[in-house]
Amino acid sequence: MIEQVAVKSFDGHVLDGHLYRPPATPAPGLVMIPEIYGITQPLRETAARFASEGFAVLVLEIFSRFQRGLALAYDEAGHRQGRAYHDAFDYAVGVKDLQAAITVLRGRPECNGRVGVIGYCLGGTMAYLAVARTDADAAAGYYGTRIHNFLDDAKAIAHPLLLHFGERDHTTPPEIMARIVPAISANPRVAWHVHPNAVHAFANHGRPNTYNATATRQTDARTLSFFREWLDPARRASSAA
């Protein structure tokens, strides 16, 4: 079951959220931040899959300050519009919107009080910033495109972070990774993986020209294990016993 949830941000702006309930509650919470294409059908299916794995997933319409209900096509026109919104996107404001969503989800009866952030593309950068600038308990970022613009934030990361990169991602070529890796490696709370032969958007099953099923299975397995460790105290205690 999907519920529409209003998320009131710091300045009174109300963002739309889409809550995917897990089979049993209360459960660990995840705020999911989409790619530049908005909340597309593949993203909705990904949210439903994470919910089926035992997470209360709140998908946030991070571009709602530009356009509500955004779901662009994976074509040239959609890419052009998404890039335009991304170029105009204010990450500082976006982080405040994200914090509002975390707070809303943490207070929901479906949530056990612990909330992580998961994001793709633009959302991958937002996941990185979440553990430096919000009170998220953990975060996982898939192929964040602008992490290299915020490397000073690596020192401020206070909660566990898992980052996934594609070996052949044009947005993080070797010269960009050569800047990112030293910064994140200096913080013991950060784990990262570069997936062989994977390109940008390798985890989006709605984009056959980029989708890599093997890399997606590996990244999702790591991500689920990561979030269960940091967001589910009961599971963690039983594993340690």
C-alpha cells in the first residue's frame, strides 16, 4: 500500500512524499531520493522492492520546487529537462528538504525511529551529504554525480555511509575518482565500491542501455545488509548473540 505524505520543509514549502509500507511494522525507515528524471515507474518498483525487504520507504519528490509529480521519459527531451533542473538545483536547500523528510518519517508509526537515506544520481550526492549535514542514521549512495563538489563535507560525516560507483561511469571518470577516493578514505565511517564494467545508472532496470543486472544484485545485497546492520537494532542484537 502506498500513502501520499506531505513533508513541510523549513520555509513552509510542502514536498510530496510517497510512503511504501513494509510487511511488518515498525520497521527501519529509508528516505529515497531519485535520479534527475523524478519518480518514474522503475523508481517506484525499486521502492516497493526495498519495502518488501522490510523497510518503510518514503520516496521524496526532491524537484517539487520546480515541478510537482515529475516523471520524465528516458529520452533526449527527458534528459535535457532533468539536466536543466539539476543545474538549477540548490543542494543546500535540498538537504534541508531532506532533513524535513527524515523527521517526518522518523515520527511515523511505520518507522522504528531509525532512518537512512538512499539515493541515485543526484540522489547519490544527496545521500553523501545526508550523513554530513542531517541527522540520518546511515546512507547509501548510488553513482552520485557531484560528490566531488562537496569533498570538504567528508570530514563531517558522522554516521555510516556506503557509496557505489561504476567503473565506466562518465560522470565519475578516473580523474574525478582520484579526487573523491582520498577524501572519503580518510573517514572510517565511509565504505565504497567500484563495480567493474558498470556505467552510470547501472541500477535502473528501466534503462536497458545502462542497466547491469549483476552489479545491481551485488550493490543491492550490500545495501540491504548495510541498512539492516545500522537501522535495525533488534536484528543487530540477535546477530551478535
